[in-house]
Amino acid sequence: MPQLSLYLDDDIHRELEARARINNSSVSKFVVNVLKIHFSTGWLDGYQNIYGSIKDESFVKHETPDWSFDTRRVDL
């Protein structure tokens, strides 16, 4: 398995260790998981569950316009 060496300043290193500890993970596994999330092309787990979770009156479903008044387009 390939290995990677990084040079980090002390503040970033402390933060990285703290976040790995919070996630009950080694620093190496924590970084790998962060990179997997960053490079993933799919939706995050549970993304579909956030629909409707925002309580804000500005988020409203607009009515679909009546397309019968739309100009007919020429088929190409």
C-alpha cells in the first residue's frame, strides 16, 4: 500500500489529532476517510433525509407554469 508523508504546522497537527480522537480513529485512517469523502462522486449517506428539514418560509415549492402558452419549438 502506498504511503504519503506530509509536513504540517503544529496547529493543524493538533487539530487533526483531536478530530481523529473524536472519531475513535487513528490519524491515518481519519485522513483516508476525509479524502474518500472529498473525492467521492456520490451523495453522502443520509443526504436524502435532509429534504424538508429547513424551516424557512422563503423555501417554497413554486407551482409548475402552464406550458400551454409556451411557444412551439421547431423540431430539428
